[in-house]
Amino acid sequence: MKWPYLEVTYRHGRPLAAYIYLARAPGDRSRRTTPAGVGMIIDYTEAGKPIGIEITAPEQVTIAELNGVLASLDAPALAAEDIAPLRAV
């Protein structure tokens, strides 16, 4: 599986929320979270390793903001087509 990857939850055909999974080891679990800009929350393990980004406001998150957060976590950037499911209408 390639990292990161996006999972989107829809309601009535529109994106409600999403989650970007980052590289993680088996058994890694979220132990704390921090906000990261508008509509994003970073999940960290107990040891402080980032394991995912919750997107609580898909309509407000831009590729530039998302890639800024990914860069701050030393995670690979995404292309606009990688987040196309967030733009479903």
C-alpha cells in the first residue's frame, strides 16, 4: 500500500469527512491530536509519530494547505487528483 492514502465518508453523495492515512507500524494507535489549520486534525501515536490527518471540513481544505501540513510532517505531497474525491458534488 502506498502512503499516504485518502479515505472519504460521504452523506447524500457529498463528502462529509475524510482521513489521510500516513505510514504507520502495525499496532500504532492515535493517542493525541492537534489542530492543523482549517478543517484538519493530526493524529499522533503515544511516541509522537504522526499517523494520519482527519479532514473535518472537506469543502474548505485546499491542496496547498494540505500539502503544507504534509510537508510539516515530512510526509509526501499529494497531487490535486489525489484529493479529487473531496470535490465530489
